[in-house]
Amino acid sequence: MIYETWSREETFALGKKYGEQARSGQVWALAGDLGTGKTVFTQGFASGLGVDEDVSSPTFTILQVYESGRLPLYHFDVYRIGDPEEMYEIGIEEYFYGQGVCLVEWAGMIEELLPEGLIRVCLEKDPEKGFDYRKITITGLGDYSKNDDNCT
């Protein structure tokens, strides 16, 4: 599925739509350059799950856990990971195969650790279409396909 959003609010709303439909055990891999809306999408997703906490990017903590929604949300930001093996120290497998939903920002940095059957969200800007424009490509919802568009 390819979506175009033209504002922060539309990116949030798209995330919320998918959060409302999220199921236990899903892993969502978010990819895109800085400022493409990964955290805004995640905030919307959390809202769709019913999370009532303030959701921010866990860049310096790597993981934030939100348990106030209908499913636990495990929000990873692996931008600062030096070695993917570090993820085992925080128990990544417990989260990937647990009862909640995982959203992983900068997922391409731990590509070799990502489970089969994940859902990929690629967020891209196009300055020619405006500052707030985003192209958001979602694959893996029933039609898993390997990320081949260099959005990692």
C-alpha cells in the first residue's frame, strides 16, 4: 500500500488507523531519513492502540514500553546501536515474540535480527511536493515482500 500524506496530522492519522487494527505479535519496521515522520507515525499508532502516555522517540534509551493501550507497545529506536548484537542484551527476542506490538525505528540497522513476516513502513520526503509531504509505503500486511526500495 502506498499513501501520500500532506501534513503531520495526516501522517498521525495513518498511524492511528493501523494502530487500531494492530494485532499481538506484529513487528513493524520503520525506515526513512531523519525528519520523515517515523515518530509521528508511531505516535498515531500508539493512539490507535489507546496508549494514553506521551510517546516520544527513545533515541537515547533504545526502548520505551507503553502498557496503557489494548496491547503493550514496544517502541524501539535503534539509531544509536553500534552493533546489532547489543539488542540481545535488552532482550529483543522477548519483545519480538511477546504479546505486544513492536515498532522499530531505523530497523535497517538491525536487519539481520528482524523476524520473518514483519510489516515494513518506508517514509520518504519529496521537497518538490512540499515540506510536509510524505510518501508512506507499507508492505507485509498479508503480502509480505522484502524491502527492495532502498528505504532502510
